[in-house]
Amino acid sequence: MVEHVYGIIDSKIQFMDFQIKEMIKTRFGKLPEEISEGISYLPTHLKNLPEDERLLTSLEAYSRNISLLLLMRTTLTYLSAETAFYLLTNDKYLDFTEQQLRTILEEALYNQASKDLDSILDQAMVKLGLAS
């Protein structure tokens, strides 16, 4: 299962990388690497500020998403694979901050052998103060 979860995470990261490059290419007519080569190119094209703000907001969202995926990838073990898979389903991991996600994955590592997913998430939510 660990290999499948790695594959899902890697696919999501690759797809987001593609989306980011396409978004920048659409906006600036160049790929990110081409823009960084001629940094003076960028400021002269910042004429439509609201559109640029939307672009920056999108980039921030992609960055956050990739950060969470990388956290899941670097902490993934056979003990946390089932929890990670559950969180990847329907992008549930996006409902949490990086620290909350780290706590959930740590809880999975410590308790996976004897508990089911619902109790792992319930226990993590209690620990985070998010239990209802």
C-alpha cells in the first residue's frame, strides 16, 4: 500500500507543477525558468494588479497543497499508509494545517497497530482541540 500512496502523492505533485507552469505561461507568455532568466521582464508586465493578485493567491494555494503533500510523503511508512490514503481521498488533507496533519500522521504511527482509522482521527482531533 505504501507504494500506491507514494504514487498518488507524486502524481498530485507532478500535476500541480504542470498546472503552475501552465498558469504562469498563460499569464506571462513564458515558463517560470524563462522568466527567472530575465528577471527584469516581470515588473513591466504587472499592469493588471487584480489579475496578478489572483495569480499570487493561486500560487500560494498550490504551494500550501504541495507542502502538505511533501509532509505526507516524507513521513509515510507502512504504519501511516492507510491514514495517508484516507486523507488523500477527496483531498481531505487540505482541511488541515501542516501542524494538524503532522499530528494526525504521528497519531497513525503510534496507534495504527491497534486502532482503526476513525479512532486515530478522533484521537488526533481531541489532541488538536478540534473534537466536537
